[in-house]
Amino acid sequence: MDETEQVMQAAENPLRHIPLEIMVTVGKARPLVRDLLTLGEHAVIPLDKRIDDPVELFIGDRLIARGELQELEGGEPGQLAVRLTEVVSTPTDPN
């Protein structure tokens, strides 16, 4: 099979049409249980990140990229998006 055929087969691979869920992590909190039990509406839970810190993008438990939150241009007002600032490289499988 030549390179052109390999490229065409890869483009037609049905796996390319399976959606993946990407989770964007803004930060983490570690409150005590006693504090959680007293939370009510409008409570504020501090996170371990600052507003300008990068967010992390995961597929499952694998970190795939980092980026910054921004408002989506051309989208609904207030709709969030992530501008990628770093794509995490993965080690090449030797097999």
C-alpha cells in the first residue's frame, strides 16, 4: 500500500467521527467536611488557582493541553471557550 492509499484510508476511518468528551479543569478546592456541611446558596469556595492561571484539558485522566479561558467570539454572550497555549506531548510507543 502506498502513502496516498494510507492517507485516504486514515481520512475514511470511521473512528474519526466518534466524539470525545474533554474536561476543562479550572482549579481544585480542599474544604473540610464540616465546612461543606454548612454551605448554602451563594457560598464561595476558594480554588487553588488564580483567575489568570492556565486551565487544564483532560480526556479521561490524561492531560492533553493547557490553555486560557476566554469568551467565544461570535458565540452567545458569555459563552466560554479555551484558547490552547500548550499541547502536552506524549511519549512515543516503542511497539
